[in-house]
Amino acid sequence: MKITALTLGFLLLTNFSFSQIKKKELSGIWKTNSELYTKTDTIKFYPIIKDCYQTHWTIEKRKFKTNELNICTEPPRISGIVGKEKIKLRNRDFGQIIEYYQNGVLADKFRIIELKKTDSQGLKLMRFDKLS
């Protein structure tokens, strides 16, 4: 009986801890170094970074878009614009994930590791492939 109660308690606790982040909490512009975005498994996003080559995620209520830009040129150069982009938040048994779609096709998946909404805001994601 105690083992069943502990197991149920653990499952409820993990379910609540993984389903805390909502899309409106991610709203805004998140920035990271473009090299980190394309080459690493763990990506840290911040509202403000000081780097010439940046990748921006703009998350609004019904819209999502990514931009790759060089802010050290005058005027800043934008590249890497994709057609129709969309993200979906999904709850899985191993945590909450972000599915990133380009033109209706699943392009990438990220597991949310951490979201800090304090003075030093930050969003930490881990990229993964074919993990279910």
C-alpha cells in the first residue's frame, strides 16, 4: 500500500513539475549566439546578448519566427528567413518539449531544461533527435 501511494505521489509530482511552463510565459524575443544555435545540443537564450551573430526567436500568441542576423553591421543584416514557422509545447514523461515546425514539417525538437523569469531571465533548451 505504501509503495503504491509513493508511486502515485511521485507520478503526480513529476507531472506537475513538467507542465508548469505555458506558451505565454515564453512570449517575447529570445536571443542566442548563432553558432551555439546551430552546433550545440544545449542552447541558452536570453533577452539581451552582446554578440554580432545572433539567432532570434520571436514568440507571440499565435505567431513564431526565427531570424538570423548580424547586428554589428549598419543597418543590421537579416538572413535565414523561413516560410511559415510554428512551435508546439508538448508534455512527455521525460519533461516538456518544444516542437519546431517549418512549413508544416517537424524540423527540430527541444526539451525545456530551465526557464528563469527573474532579473537575469534565461531559457535553456536541449536539442534531441528521434527521442520519444
